[in-house]
Amino acid sequence: MTSQRQKQAAQKNIKKEQKKRSSGSWADQAWLISKKDAHIEDEKLIADSSGARKILAVIGPAKHLKADIFQGHPRRNVPESEKSTIAQRRAGTENIQRAQEARWS
């Protein structure tokens, strides 16, 4: 598995670590936030800079696990009953294809 680290343009002390999936797309694995941009308060990571605030707003309240490792809020578990069925996805795809064909013909 390939991995890479990117510096965020506006925030010099914040880096995003990504790993490449087998499908070829990239997935965020970790955010590296400098100690200059955040501090610990009541076992939670509190942002001191605007860049760190933006990231913590996305990943949720980061809880302290050990040493310098924090865990963000996981994504909401969506029950299967709320997800679209295969037939609904197929119909949606067909509708999009029909609309594209009508637009370009």
C-alpha cells in the first residue's frame, strides 16, 4: 500500500497522511497537528490556530488515547435500512445516463 504526506498550504504545522486504496483512490489516515497549533484540556485536543480548528471541526472532538495520539470522532454508522437498495442505485444511474444522452443529442 502506498502512502504520502501532504502539507496543508495555509497551515505550515499541519500535515495530512494518506494511503492509496486498491481501487486507486486516496484515503485520509491521519492528521498531524503541531503542538504549536493545539493543546490538551480535559483529555481532549483543543485547537489554538484557525487551521487546527477547521480540522477538528471535521474530525470531531479528538480524545486522548496515549502519549501524542488522539482519536477523532468516527463516522456515523448508517443502518442498512437507510441506505439505498441496488435497484434504487441502478435506477438513479439509468436516469442520469438518460439525462446526459438527452442533453448531448
